Amino acid sequence: MAARIGLVKQLHCAFLNTKLSTLSTGSRRYSSRSYSQANKEFTSKRVRQTFIDFFRVGYEHRVVPSSPVRPRGDPSLLFVNAGMNQFKPILLGCADPRSEMASYRRVVNSQKCVRAGGKHNDLEDVGRDVYHHTFFEMLGNWSFGDYFKVEACAMAWHLLTEEYGIPAERLYVSYFAGDAASGLPADEETRQIWLSMGVRPDHVLPFGMKDNFWEMGEMGPCGPCTEIHYDHIGNRKAASLVNADTPDVVEIWNLVFMQYNREGDGSLRALPQCSVDTGMGLERLVTVLQGKRSNYDTDLFTPLLSAIHQCSKAPAYQSRTGEADERRVDMAYRVVADHIRTLCVCIADGVYPGMNGAELVLRRILRRAMRFSAEVLQAPEGALASLVPTVAHILGDAYPELHTESEMIMDLINLNEAQFLSSLKQGRRVIDRTLSIMDRDTAVFPASVAWSLHRNLGFPLELIDLMLEEGGKKVDKKEMEFLEDEYEKLRCQSEEEDGKRVDQLDVHSLAELQNQGVPHTDDSPKYCYTLGPDGRYVFQPCRASVVALYTGGSLVSEVGEGQRCGVILDRTSFYAEQGGQAHDQGYFTKEGLQDVLFPVECVRLVGGYAVHQVTAAETVRTGDQVQLHLDEARRLGCMVKHTATHILNFALRELLGPSVNQRGSHVTANRLRFDFSVKGSLSVSQLQQVEELVQNIIKQNADVHIEEVSLSRAKKIAGLRTVDEVYPDPVRVVSVAVPVSDLLTSNKDKHTSVEFCCGTHLLRTGQIMDLVIVSERQIVKGISRIIAVTGDEAKEAREAGQALQDEVESLAARIGVDNTLSLSAAQRLSKEFGLLTEAVESTPIPQWQRRELQTRLKALQRSTNTTIRKLEIREAALRAKELLDKHSNKTVLVDLVQTDSISVLMKTVNQLSKNTPDSLVMLLSHLQPLGKVLCACQVPKACTSVSASEWALSVCARLGGNAGGSNVVANGVGNVTDVTDITEILHWAEEFPHSKTRNWTN
């Protein structure tokens, strides 16, 4: 170890004498520019830009824009919660070798992060203190196989103490103390680096795994870290307060040294390439540089707090916390200020309040903000949305999408606020109804009801607690935690199952392939197909060699019969799932064994290698020669749907305008799914117009042009449609009707479909034949989802729609005039309308036609129901008259009538009660074929001795049934097989109220 430390010192000295001397020159150039205004305050904008420029100018780092807060292709995360998230493909060794990301060595950026939901969840802490946030900005610099510990520490110290001017005596650094259980030694190398840079020994502190060993997750790259902490007080010894969870000494920068990979069995293996990942929260840094003790007292928040005050009835913000914050007014200020930032950033990045995953978390954030705004700050409806321009003013320079999407953000917030007010009323009714049936002595409110309010109606848990406190009740917290854990387990289990569909190459296997010189899979044969003179597509045959086999988490040279494995070939004609298109299927055969088939179940692209998921039909070895056989029907189906998706995307934008943006898509051989931003569901006429636009392009049988173009040049194409993805360079450009070369040389929008796309497409649009939108709905407010079919499926959908149209017209013709239908005929007609409504809702037909038929059926159903009610009233009046003649002046009227309608029975009871207001009335109807008895009763309101619900329940219970209702009216159903039972029950039913009356009289 001593020799190692000595070597480190020598290296560090050499670094200081060479690299830092070079760096100092760059830093002096940078400093002369940035510190010409040294006497001015460090605004948040200047702090952010200083960080970026320091690494860009002085250390030749590439500036990479922040990724959206919705993770790219990472189902393990709800939100981007750290600066390193978008660089995970590099750390895992699986970045597309053709992408710009694969060339990253030194990177700097400011990343938008959200920590709410999942492992990193600060939601419930926000507002209680002055430093927790759901949204924050992470300043970071990265090295991917370039510099390591010495350079990273030196850069960080130089930036903090010289560029930002933070006194060195206020800073403390921590390092990894080692962990015997994991077999990890202390990170003495980092300790010596800090000491050799002049940091005082009592400011260099060791900590264990919890504080100074950073891990991406349960598996994956990890390593020791060194943290830099700041003492807000100063002029004291504060070492004991580091990592002591005190606001006086806070961590401001974490430097992670990725050295290991956490394996599936929990062990650690050295990474083939070491990396540096640093992260510094902008909010905390600005607090330090502006001399504040609270993040909310900096210029990142003060304009927002002022705007909140102006639109509320609360006193001005005073930075109070805990007991000093009476009525939690200042807490409410912090909640609203934090949450509106989160809402703006998330919505601008395409995450809208909804019912699942990140969307559900965002809905809870929105409703929490609404509650504090309305209840505590007494701000009027619409106040929250009015803060959006202030957020855009503060953050818009760094994240311009906040300016461009401001109007849409405000609309969504206002729409969700109106919905929440409605949900509050509904939730209050649920709570009141539950309390009404609870035992008065029970203090614990059912956790299942509280969880349903939270999960389904988006109620903040705090709001449920407050509502229950009014009645002296509380939720069982342990039961709530259990329900939440169960929900989280199901969600994680679903994610794990999604991730287990194919063996994925791990970082070590990828490095091993690269070290062995195994070239990336040549997948260009997947594009090798032509259109024959007969209009059929011809797919070129493909022969390949097995270059690697992957099973059980490692590379092997041989796989036995029946073993599931990943097969890597030197070339392939199979399409690996990406770009929203489903993977190909098919099989391959070994040379010399043409009758032995190896079915290919799934194909994934990992780090440039196409991994074919196969269950070996017999032994497979590296070096085997194979012939690939594509499932051509499946591939052609995907090609049809993918080209149709592009045309649909174009048609929507042409019809609805430039505000329409793609939010997701998925293409299979059977259908296409397309998600896009739009304020509300499309109207019937809009759906028809979209289909018509698409059909016109199909009928043109236009050429589909595909060309690889340099990324920088392709981005300049006018009218180009892109989504948030990391594109390769060069990139494939797919355009309809207009050659790509023409698009590249024109500055005008050609009003045609043109997109970046790695998918497989038709060569002419006519092969689509037809497109029918069979479903269109808002999956969350502001995002609609279209499901469409093509070709024969589209034809079948149109035929099914016409058949249902004919059925509706036929039924409508049978309604006739009200008095021409009998009650039984009207009831049969109503049932037919119900069945037809179900068929219209579930059958794949054009969505515009579904909407028209649903509207027509609702009108017809209302008309029929009106007819049924009139006929029931007429029949009830006739029966009531007969019964009155039979039972005149009886105080208890019990009898049997013939009807199979509980509604008629109830109406007859009601008629009798109106005519004999002092009588207790019960009628039964025997449905002999079903062996059922219908029961209905009514008692005068003034009668306190007999309850209608108790009377009906006693009768139905004797017949093995059940009943329900109120003290005045009730109904139920019983079971009976013998007619003599009816006679007995009629007698018993009449005796029941008499006995109650006698008991009451006595």
C-alpha cells in the first residue's frame, strides 16, 4: 500500500506540474472572461453557465443537452433522477456504436431531474424543510475511459475555490473507508489526492458504504465516491457534522468513481473501463454562492414566491419552518413553488398527469399543489396555472421548451384542477358513506378505502388524514404501507418480466466480445428486399456464422439441445426491436442439417450486437454456419404498419397543425398504435378527414424514399418529424413521394411525410391498401392514442361497421309509436339495444362510425326507456286499482301480483301507498320458471315501529334471498320452488308488521 500511495503522490505531482499548468492557462483564459464581473452577484443563470464553461473551455468537455425527464427506454425509472441516467448505455457498454453517444469521452451538462416516486422519493418532505425538492438541476461532468480520480478531484477543487471563490476552510471532503464484508479496501488513493492538494487532514473524513459507495441499482456499475461538503457557519471545527443530517453542513458535490460492476449474485467485478460521474445540485450551490441558508431564498425561487403572494390571500413568505410556521403558510408557499416547477418541466417533456407510473406521480404532485394553494394560501381557482410564465422566465433560458409549451402547460393544469375539484366532492361522499356504516366506537378507518381514494382518485394522503381527523378517525398506517408495498411489488414484477424476455449481454460480456475483436453484427441484410413485377416483396436470403453464444450470464462456446440462449451472428436479416417496431421472428438452420429448425423467438440489439433468442434444437457451437429464414408475412405486416404510421403522423399534423407532436408509437404485424399530443379527443369529422388524407396518399401509390444522411445535415430538412431519441450518425431518412435528395436541397417544407427511422418500410404506399382508425381516446389529458388497422383488417372493419349500422337502422324502425308497443315488447327491444351497444363498443369498426352509432343508440335507448316507464306506470295503475278494490281499508296490504319486472312491482306499491297513505304495503311476484320471488314494500313515513328494509329483508331471508332499502321503501329477491311456500310467506309477510305494531304498542 505504501508503494501505491507513493506512486499516487508522484502521479499527482506530475499532474500538477503538467496537466494543471496547461489547465491553468485555459482557466486563466476562462477566468479573465468570467470574472471581469467578479463584483456582481452570482445569479443562478451565471452559476449554471460558469459550471458549463469551466469544463467546456478549460477541459475540453463536450456540452450535452439535458435529456427529458421521461427516461429513454429505461422501464426501471419513473423519472430521470440523476445526471448519469442518459449515459447509462455508455456505462453498461451497450451504446449504439453508430450513435454520437458512443464517441463521448468528456461530457458536461445541467440535467433536469425529478425525485418523486420509486426509490428516490422526496415528495412528502417537500415544504417541511428549506432544501428538499421534487425537481432540481444536477450539474455534472463525466469521463468515460478518459481521466479518473486525480483529475476529477483537482478540477472540482479548482472550480469551487477559485472560480466560485468558496473559502477552502468551509469545505470538507469525505472518502470511502472500505467495507470488510464486501472485501473492499479503503480508498486511500482518493484520500492522498486530497491531502496532496493541500486539504487539511481534519477536513478529509472516512465514511462507509452508506455514504461513500455509490450504486446504480441492485446490479450494474458502481464504485467509491468522494463528497464535498460545505459548512454554512464557518470559523469552527465542523467535521462531526458531516453526514449528520444537519442543514448547517450540507453535501454540495459528489464525485463517483465507477470501478466495479455489481453482479446478479451480489459480488463485485472490476469494470473493463473506469469512469467518473459527478453530480452537484444547482439549487444548493446557488444557496451557498448567494449567501443564503435556504434554497427558497435564492433567485431560483424568490420570483415564484412573490408571484404566489400576489395571487393568494396569504401573508408574504417569511421562510419559517416547524412550529414557527403557524397554519403551515410558509410550507404551503414552498410546496406550491416546488411543485409548479416540477409540473412545468414534466409536462413540457411529455409527462402528463394520469393514472399510471410517472403520470400518476405527477397527478399526485399537481393535486398536492392544488390543495395547499386553495386551502392554506386561499388562492382562487386558476392561480396555479398563472405561475407558469414565471417558471418559464426563471428556467426558460436553459430549457427553452418551457417557453414554447407554456400555453399547453397552463391548459392542462387548469383542466386537471377542475377535475380535482370534482374528485374532492366524490371523495368526500366516499368517506362519509364509509363512516356512516362503521361502528361508532371504531377509530381506525379502512386502509383499503383510503388506498382506493389515493390510487384511483389521486387524493393526497395528507388530505385523507385531515378529512378523517374531523370525525376523530385515522387510517391504519401499517395496512396502508402494506397495500403500497404490494402495489410496488406488482409494478416491479411486471418490469422484471418485461426485462426477462431475452438474454441481455452484460457489461463484461460486451467488453469480452470487443477485446476478442468480434465485430458488431452487420444487420444491413434486414433492408435487402425488392418489389417484384407481380407486386410481391422478395426478401434476399442470408447466410451467417455464429460468432458468440450467451447463456446463464456469460459467453460460452457451445450450447446443448433444449438450452435457451442468445445467439450472436456476424450478420443477420432479422430486425431487432427498436424504433417502435416489433422484432422479427423466423428460424435458422445449420449447414448440413436443413431439417433441424432453430426458432428465433425474439431479437434485441445490445451495444451493436444483435442477440437472437433461441431454444437450441440441437447442439450449437461458435463457428457454425447457418441459413436464416425470415417469417416474411410477419415482416411484411410490420412494414405495412410502419409506413402507415408515418403517413398517419403526417396527416394528423397537416389537419390539426404544428402543435401535434408524436409521444410514442408501436408497430406490430397486426396493428399500429400512435400516441400524440392534442387538447382533446378528435371529433367525428376530424377522424374522417384524417382517414381521407391517409387514403389519398395510399391511392397515389407513392414511392417511399430511404437514404442515409449525416445527422447534422439531415436535421436541417424542412418539415422533418423527430422524437426524443439518440439517433445514429449517419441517420436513415424516410420520406414519402419526395426524394430525400430533393428535401436536402430545399429550404421549403414539401408537405410530405419525412422522418428519421431505422425501421423497415414499404417501397410504395399502395401496399397499405386501406387504413381504418378503430380506436381513438385520451390516455391522459392532452395525449391521445390511436389504434389503426390496414389492408384486409381495415376492409373487415368497414364491413363490420356497415353491418352494425344496418342493425341499428332495423331496430330503430321497430320502435314505432309509443302506444303500439306492449311492455314486454319494449323491454325486449331495450335488451336488444343493450346488446347492440356492447357490440358497437367492442367490435373493430371505424372509430368515427362507432361514435355516430353510440350517439344514435343512446338516443334510441332513451326513447325506449321513456316508453317502458310510461307503460310500467300504466300497468302499475291498473294493478293498483284492482288491488284497491280487493283490499279496501286494510292497514297492512300484502298480496301476490303477476309481473316479471321489479320496476312495475315498485311502481304498483307506490301507487297503492299514494291512494292509501296510512297503509303498509308489500307485494310479491312469483317468477315460476326461474324459481324466484320479487318483493317490494313501502311504509308510511310516520310509522316508526316498522322499517321497510327490515320487513323486506325478513321476508326474503326466509326464502334464502336478500333485500335492501330505507325505512320507507325497500325491495329484494327470494328463492322458492313450491307454490305452497308462497301462500305461507304471504301469511308470514302480513303477520310481521302486525307483530311489530303490537310490540311497539305494548
